[in-house]
Amino acid sequence: MAGASETDNFHGNSVENGHASRTNKDLSDLDGDPVVAADLPVKSSVEEREQWSSKLDFLLALIGFSVGLGNVWRFPYLCFKNGGGAFLIPYLICLVIGGVPLLLMELGLGQFMAQGGIGVWKISPLFKGIGLGSVVILILLDIYYNIILAWGIYYMFMSFTSVLPWSHCGNDFNTYTCRDPNLIGVPGSTFWVCDHFWLNETLPPLPSDSVNVSEALQNCTDLEGINRTSSVTEFWERKILQIHLSEGLHDIGLPNWQLTLCLLLAWALVYLCVFKGVKSSGKVVYFTATFPYILITILLVRAVTLENAKEGLLYYVKPDLNRLADGQTWLDAATQIFFSYSLGLGNMAALGSYNSFNHNFFRDGVIFAIVNSFTSIYSGIVIFSVLGFMAGQQGVQVSEVAKSGPGLAFIAYPEAVVQMPVAPLWAVLFFFMLLLLGIDSEFVGVEGLATAIVDSFPSLRKGKRRPLFVLAMCSVLFLAGIPMTCYGGMYLFQLFDNYAASGFALLWVAFFESVVIGWVYGADKFYDDFQKMLNWRPNPYLKICWMFLTPAFTMGIFIFSCVSYSPLIYNDYEYPPWGQALGWLMATASMVQVPIFFIYKMLTTTGSLRERWTYLTTAKLQAHQMESYKEDTPMANELMMVPSAPPVVSSEEPPSYDATMNVEMAEKGGLLLDHSS
């Protein structure tokens, strides 16, 4: 960001045969005003931008990043909650008018500009705050998302045993109200507690071989009418989270050292996937994006053969059309689209930026959309088959065992596994699948963050600077996540989950993305850019979406979210006012970037209001991006020959650049040549 005194630096660009080579052409200061020049000196130190080694790398990275935990633990529950198969109607409508248009816009923007989440807004520099807001969301998301991987790693390690530790009440962390899941639903069962050992017709192993049964029974307490807690829940809350040691958000406590080590391992895995950029992550996704489907299929075969699986599937798909009249159903469909397609984070632009200029991102985007939605439905078959089995074992309705989020992954499914033959095997497979689904979402998120920052400071690309920078970044994010491994860490996690990367922030960013592309830069111009990259012109439907449907969709859902907002409650804990304020601070930290940067640039740029607006909304393009406008824009040739802005006369005090200098050209052609290196 430029200083208080508005100054501009003029950079050379690599030009070959009149065309800019595909280089790291970003400005180290993205706020500098665009210049128009034709023959500035070439910097030999400029390195070429990395690209995916194959077309499949990009597609798998898309799938790996966006097909994640939400497809497994959120979509199936929303389907069940909002009318079963009827939920697909609002889901598909939201996908067509909001999800896919925004997805293709972000992919195309990244590929055209060859920049990450911040640099792509050179296409309309006044709105760079959109990119800054995306980066703020991404930082907060990267911090707390990895704690989920830490939980999964912990469970996976604990599954390598003959008896799963959450399958019984004989652990030192269990309470006297612990309930053995293997005894649930046994006809005629009476539950007693005897020094933390359950007695039901036959005795479990006792601490001594010489215990007198009648004497033992004298010390037992009938728990009829007392609320009992499953051993699975106690393992989750008292062993993993240790939340019973905390009184709330104000009482974070000390880290759980075992969970902290799992978090460290998760960050080490992420770093190994991204430290070489797309050269490393492009290869890792071949495994992390495909193997989960093998595991899901294995689990599917087992799940549908379980007793009462059919009842679970009926709950999942049985349509209830009355739910379509409920606004909450449409809100759930819209937010699920944003979460599962990772829109508004700048990551899609970052992934697209590593494509060659003429890569068919449109085809890959459509394939990805189909795969993403299919995965959500496919995972639901597995989950609700298991929930049907659980309900049958417990003698209750499926609605009583259906959960979403961490409750599904770390309570409901582990409880079902306990009641399966060869339980440790299915536990290892499930948590390994969660690890793979989460790891590529996380490392692509970190790659998107690194891309945005490195594009802003191109010197970080030189030598070993990038790996060292990524190491430092991962280390800082790891340290920032340690409070969530503490006794009260779950209270902090819920705050991040509900506010930091909330629907409020994502919808806000997506609204401005569609407005800027559709109206400020111009949907017709962006279609020209699409045609140049694809060599064919997409259906005009996308333009209608960018200009009308998508802005109305995102803002409508945003307003509805605000109206239906209720203060955060986790279990029975009500967050204090200062906790709610902290959550809103995280949410608005990203949202305020758009208006703050807008006001800052308008105030610090000289010229009349009209001249400043015209100048600051004019795209800063490279020579190869300008070429297409030789056919489409009559002024393109004239723009290529406009003299450059006055040279810098002093490295210490460069002259202020007046927006009126090239505003006439900007108004005529709408394009300025960017010679930043």
C-alpha cells in the first residue's frame, strides 16, 4: 500500500517481439498508478511465473481444495434437515445463478491476470480492497481449519489398537455417568455404575480377580432417570478437547500437548505440500484428491450392507416440498454453495493464475462443479446408511442421531464404528479419509495465501526465499492455532467457525466481485477476455448473472443472514457480549477492506472526482493482455504509442502522478498498459 503521500514508481517490463513474456509482472506496490509506455528497460532478474506441469494438475487441485470436509459432514445433514431430496431444488438453483458464474469468473480472472487474490484486482485498481478482504478471510480460515486435521490425526492414531478407546467406559477420564455404546438398545438392560464399571447381567473385567459379586453390587447405584453420556462423547469432550476443565471463552487454559503435537504434524504435512509451490502441490493432489474416493467407496459398500441402512437412506432422500417455502432452506443452500466451492477467498484466482494463458479453464470449472456436487450426494449415502444403522441399534429415530459438523465426524460416526465388526479398521479408514479431504483443502488455502503475498512482493520468488517465507508463514499460523488446542479451545474454534470465515464475509466479498466485473470493468470486456483465452465466446447467460442475478443473489442472502442472525451458543454455553464482539471484529475485519481502500485511493489521488474514478477503475494490463483489444478496441494501437509518464527524478522523492495525465486515454479505450515487473 502506498504511503500517505501519493507517489508512483515506474517499472520496466519484459517484452519480446512487441509482446510481453509470461513473467512475474506484478508490482511490488500494487497501489501504484498505471502507466502507459512502450519501451521501458527489461529487468534480467525477472523470473518466469510457475505453471502447472500438466492440465490435470489444475483440475485435481480444484477438486482437492474445494471437495473437503463440508461435503462429508455438512451437505448430508442439510439435505436431511431441509426436506431430503427437495433440498436439491434450491441447491441447484443457487448453484446455477450464483455458484458456477462466480466460480468461472474467479478462475478466468486469475488466469487472465496471472495474479493471486490481490493482484487480480489490477483489473480495477480502486477495488483492490476485495483482494485484501479475501486474504484476511483466508488467514483466519487457515488458522482454524488445521485444528480439524489435528483432531482427525489424533483419532486416527488412537484407532491403531485392538479395542477402540472410545468404545468402553474403563478409561481414567470417564465419569460415573458414562454409557457403554455396546449396551445401547439391549432389551431389558439395567444400567448400574460400580466404581466406574458397568454391570449388566454379566460383569465386565473387575480390578481384582477375588471381588465378591454381592459385595460389589452393594456399592452400585441405579442410574435410572439420570442423564448418561456416551463413552464416545466423553472421549471427544474429556480426552480430546478436555473442555470440562474450562468454564468458557474467558478460561482458555493450557494446551493439550498431545493435540498440539498433532497440530504441529498437520502443519508439517501442509508445508511439505506447498514449499515448492505448484511444483510440489501439483503432484501431491494426484493422491490427496483421488484416494478419498476409493475410501468413500469402500465405506459405501460396508455402509449400505448394514442393518437398517435403508431407513437412513429414506430419511436422506425422501422429499418434503413444504420445506421449499422456508427461507432458511434457501439460506442453507446458498451458504453451502459458497463453502463447498470456496468462493470469495481468492484461491480460485490463485489456482487459475498458474495456468497457461489459453488453458480451457471453462471446461475444468464445469467438470469441477459436477464432481463437487456429486461428491456431496455420494457422501450422504454413506453417512445416512451409517446413521440408519445407529438408529436401529439404539431403537430411536434417525433424526435423533443425525448431526452436522464435528458432531458427525467425531461423535456420531465413531459411535457407529464401535458397533461394527472389525471396528478399528473402519475407524482408521474413516479418519484417514477425513485427513486427506482436509489436507488438500488446507494446503491449497495456504498456497493461495502465499501466492497473493508473493505476487505483491515479487522479490520473494528469488532463490530459496519463497520456501523460507512459506516456512515462516506456516510457523506463524501454527502458533496462532495453539490456543485452540487448549481446554477452552473449542469455544474459540466455534467463534472462528461462525464469524471469521462466515457467510457474512464471503457473501460481502462475492457481491463486490460480481458488481465490479459486471459493471465497473464491464461484462462485455470480460467476455472479450474469455474469448481471447478460450478462442470461443461463452453463452451470454454468464453476463446476465454477473450483472444482475449474482449481485441480487449474494446481497439478498446477505440481508437475510443479517435479519435471521442470532447470538452464538455452543451446547449450553452462551457467549458473553465481549465474545460476540470479538466474533464480529473477525467478520468485519475482512469486510471493511473494500470501503477503506476505496476511500483511501479516492482521497490520495489527484484530479477531479470524475478523473479519479475513471483513472482508478481503468485496468492495468500487460502487453499480451492488450493484444486482444487491437481487434476489439479502436484505441488500442493509439494506447500502445502514448508516451510514458514523467520519469522519476529522485529515488527519494519521486514526483506525484496526476490522474489527469492519461484520463482521456482511459476514457476512450478503458485500458492502460502495465509495465510493472
